[in-house]
Amino acid sequence: MSALKLSGKEVASNVERESVPRKIFFWLRCLVSLAVLSYCASVTFVALFNGQTTMWNGVPPGVSLILFVLLLAVVGMLESMQIAFFAVAKLPPSERGNSYFATKTCDLLFQGDGKNLPAFMIGRQLSIVSCMFFVARVTSVSLDENDENIFGVPNVVQALFNTGLLGALLLTIVGSIAWQLVASAFPRAILANPLTYVLLRICLLFESTGICSGAWVLAEIHKRLAGFQRDEVYIGTAEERSKKFIASKSLHLT
């Protein structure tokens, strides 16, 4: 919502048409979620600077924090790219944006028979797993026997901290969902970001290693068993749909 306000654009929302009690309930949930997020971040960062995480010995807390923020941003970009790519996949090229990097990204993503889109999905997953390998070290709380509980909480609460649940909530909200919501509202802005093109290249490089190529085989088996066909078989290509829309509009005008 903050992104929408900063952009100055109006987006239709069911919240505006709901009753006052429903609006109150919605904003109450938002406030509770923000409170939980703030507490999760506080516990995570206190544990990090106290040396009470599973981070490797010898890595300074400041360096860990910088790498954590950078990798969280990378994960967020990968999440938003997924949403943006699928949002424009069914659009004709003329509607995907005309900026330099948006054009280069779409040309690479949809070239040939469109295999680069699913290839990106494989490479994206490998990239996220690689980032999470480090991020999980930062967000996983681990106390020594003589350490005091974080914020002096009871042992049962500290046991909850030690499960990594708070770190998982932090990553889910800040590193995933928030970016996806922005991308769903502004897919063309994500495409125009130079980092999108760079990350797409990296994801395709990861996929080309063949580490997860077994996914192609399983997907093909699933496709044949279920009898799946491309959407274009049922609804036509973006260009065909555009021509039908123009023809239909012309008939209405005449």
C-alpha cells in the first residue's frame, strides 16, 4: 500500500467498498502483523549482534547484517520477477513496456518457443535456495548453555525463538510477500529495472548447469498424463486476442 501511495496511482480495491467493521478488522490485522514483524526483526537482530545465531564464527555482525539485507533484496527481486513475468506473459510485445531493459528482458525471456520462462523458474529456485542457505544462518537463533534468554523471556518462549519461526515470518513478509504485492501492481516497473535483466541472466545460467533438469522430465510426464495444452490453444495468442478485440470494438462502433 505504501508503494501505491508513493506512486500516486489509484488501484481498485474491494477494501474501499466494504463496510466499516470489515475495514476496521482489515486494518487491525495489518497492525497486528506489523507488530509481529517488528518483534521478529528485533529478536533476530539482537541475537545477531549478540552472537547468538547459527552464523559462522569469524563473520562480524555488521558484515552479516549487510549481507543479510542484500540477499533479502535479491530474494525479493526474484519473487517480484516471477509475478511480473507471468503478468506480462500473455500480453502482446507492444504492451510489455518500451524501456531499454524491459525490451531486453522480454526479448530474452520470450525468445524462440518460450522455454526461457520455465528455465527462469528453475534457475530462480536454485538462486533462492542459495540465498536462503546464508539467510537462514542469520535468522536461526542458537543460545549457548550459559546465555541468558533474549529479552529475558521465559524458557518456553525462548524455545519458540530457537525453532526459527520468527526468522521464517520475517523472511516471508519482508523478503517475499511484500515484493510480490508490489510486482502484481507494477509489473512493467519490475521489467524496466536493470537488476531484473541481470538476475534473469544469472537464473538462466544456473538452469543451464543441469542440476535440476530432472524437473523437465517430471513436468513432461505430468503434461502427458493430464493432457495439458498451452493456453494459446484455448484462447489464442496475445496478437490474435488483440485483433479480435479491435474487430469487436469496430462492430460496436458501426
